[in-house]
Amino acid sequence: MKLPDEPKTSSLLRTIKWIRDPVGYMEACQKKYGDIFTLQFSSSQESVVMVSHPQAIKKILTSDRVSAPGYTNKILRPLLGNNSLFLLDEESHQRQRKLLMPPFHGERMFQYGQLIDDITKKVTSKWVTNKPFPIRETMKEITMSVILQAVFGLYEGEIFQQIKKLISERLEMTSTPWGATLILIPSLQKDWGTWSPWGKIAHKVRQIDELLYAEISDRRSKLDPSRTDILSLLLLARDDEGRGLTDVELRDELMTLLVAGHETTATALAWAFYWIHKLPKVGKKLLNELDSLEDNPDPMAIFRLPYLTAVCNETLRIYPVAMTTLPRVVNSTIEIMGYQLEPGTEVIGSIYLTHQREDLYPEPKQFKPERFLHGQFSPYEYLPFGGGSRRCLGMALAQFEMKLVLATILSRTQLALADSRSIKPIRRGILLAPAGGVKMIFQGQRQCQDLPVESVAS
Ligand code: HEM
């Protein structure tokens, strides 16, 4: 079988480039080889075919000749465990998705509106005037509190604070290029005690596990069917034979939601604050729209605002925080962009490259929310949350949360970027994040409705 072209450099050099500058690397490959190319990293024996043409994206996400097995997400195993949704296959994956989906959709999800608003007001009330701070950190505090409440029904208290702190510390450990190298290259994952790099990480995970298992055991002992948080739901769930989930299965699913559900949304929010303040026209238009709402608006009214929706969509288009889909695997020979790919071939969709296509998004490097007011894009042209059987479980919650947090903060506070330089996208773990976390300055509460969004602090 002839695979699509691949860069001629050594696999080690490719891995370094992929870790240090994923955007630059994908763009360079696309320029040289087009909409389909092969990558092989020193971390794995298998080659991965990367595609960015909507027709190819559609095939990999929807064809029954391509599947989405859990083993391709093995880099997540050391943190999330074997029973994580990411690692499950076929039927068990579908069954678990069905179980976890309701709290992230419809009625149940919209009930989090008040909570998101309260948490946002509480966290931002601690802002100190005229002192630069990275807004991504504040956003992480908000999104972590929301997911802890949704997942455990925990708000404040000792366990809440401890889990929050330990998960943050653990994710921080793999957000640097060296940390990302450790997660991408399994042969480096040797636990030689807490003084060794991987040993430190493994120790942190054990500390988190202790808390999670203690909470699971405590909640098992006083099961309350009236509670609506996800842990209660999972504790009550039974399969066809009447079996419930084991503690290890519960731990893996809780960890999955905590990890997947907070840094992603926080990073997207940091990018949104950057663009809104970088481009005063965008900020002004957005404030006009927010000011048109009545006082204490209904979360649903905020959710439906067209320009706010367009700003969030464009934020996730220009720098999608998840750069690629999860890997897919060909299970029966399939033609993609002129290549016959044989069973076993791994294929991945580049969300970043698809979102940068000039034929879909003219002037792709420009932030233009209007594209989403005037145009419609298919799920294979615009896919910040992936698609098909592994489409992001938290998509609706993330979109809802982004809009409520932005609306609450922008309509009540006066913020500015700490400096006017353009911010570059960099890798933070497996996410595409703004370098420096977007330093902003809080200039005070917004006093009257006609005050515009400040762009850069004077
Ligand atoms: C802006 C925020 C977010 C972005 C951009 C994002 C993006 C993604 C993407 C691209 C995938 C892979 C989809 C595929 O390969 O087809 C994914 C999977 C997933 N996401 Fe998100 N996500 C976000 C927020 C969340 C939140 C809030 C949760 C928490 C509930 C979450 C939970 C998950 C889970 C559990 C999966 C795995 C699904 C499966 O394997 O079936 N995500 N996400």
C-alpha cells in the first residue's frame, strides 16, 4: 500500500517539531504535500495519515469502513485509566456515552446557568485593579468549579479545594514542551520514585486518586437518588444484568470529565478575551448586543445572541483548542483523496488546517465573526468539537459556558489587554493555547452601559 507523502526528516526531528510548534509544522506539511500527508513520530511505530479536506474529514468521521477504537488514545491512559470513555471501544463506549450524555444536554445542562453566573461573579470579585494577570488562570478556576459541581455536586469545602489544586498541579506538569514530550513518548514513562520526572507525575495522580476513591466510597455509603450530579447518576447506573460500575470504573470516568471538561473551555475563553480586546470593533459590537438585554437576563437569552455566538464560533475556528480529532482507524479498505488506505491505517483530521482553508474561510488568519452571521458551514468544514461517534461529549456545555462567562464578565467589568503585541498559539499539553495565558488588566467595574470595551491598557 502506498501511503500519502511524508516529510523526509528523521522521526525524532518530526516529533520535536510537532511538540514545539504544532501549528507551524502542520502548515509546513500542508504547504508541501497538500490536503493529505503521512506523519510518523518516534513515539509510535505506526504512521498516521493527516487529512484536512472536508470530503476526507467526512469519510473518516462517518464511514463504516473507519472506526474509532480506544487504544489509539493510549497517551491518555496513565492519567485517565483504562475505563475512561476515551479508551473504551464500540459497544461499551456507546453505552457509557449514553449514560454520561444527559447531564451535558438540554434541560439538565441549562440548569447550570445560575451556577456558572454565580461562580463567575465570585471568582472575578477577587480581581485587583490595574494589576496584570493571565486571564486563562481565572478561566481555569471558573471552569474547574463548574465541572466539579456538575460531576460531584461539590461546591467549596475541603475536598473541592484539594481536588482542584491537585488536578491543576498535575496538568501543569505536562503543559510544558518537556512535559508534553513525556506524555507523547511512552518509553520515557519510568517511575523511579518521586525524584524522577515520570515518578513525580505518577505520585500526583496517586494523590488525586486517594481523594477520588474516598469521595466515591463516602457517596456509595449514603446514596441519595434525588441528587442530580454525575457521580450520583453513575453510582445508581446498572447494566442489563443489574451490575453497577466498580470503583475503578467510576474513578476513570470522573477523572476523564474533570480533565477534559475544564482546561479546554478555559483556554477557549482566554482566546475569546484576547480577540474581543485586540479588536475594539468586535468588542464594541458585542457590548452593544449584550446591553440590548434586560437586567439579569435569562441564560437562554444570552445563549441565543447571534453576535456572541459568532464570536465564540470564530474563536474556536481560528485557533481550535483541540488541534486535531482523536485518531480513527481504517477497518476495511477505503479510498481517501485518491489513496487506497488499508485496514489498520490510522487517520486523523486536522481541525486547525481545515479551519484555515482559504476556500472556506477567505482571509483565514483574520478574526471575523461575521463569517458565521452570513455563512453556514457543514460539520466537516467547521468541527472544533470533532464529529461522529467520538464527538465531544461536553460540546453543548462548553458553548453554553463560554457564552455565559463572557456575557457576565464583559457586561460588568472594564478589562484591557496588558500589552498590544499579537499573541501566538503554543502547545499546552495537548491543547493549542495563547502564549502567556493572555495578560489582562482589570480597570474596575463597568459603571454605565455606554462605556466601550477598552482594547489595550493605556
Ligand atoms: C471548548 C471546549 C472543548 C473543546 C474545543 C473540545 C474538543 C473536543 C474534541 C475535538 C474531541 C474529540 C472529538 C473527535 O475526535 O471526534 C473531544 C472529545 C471529548 N470531550 Fe471535549 N472539548 C471541549 C470541552 C469539553 C467539556 C466541557 C467536556 C466535559 C464534559 C468534554 C469532554 C470530552 C470527552 C469525554 C470526549 C471524548 C468523547 C468520546 O471519546 O466519546 N469536552 N472534545
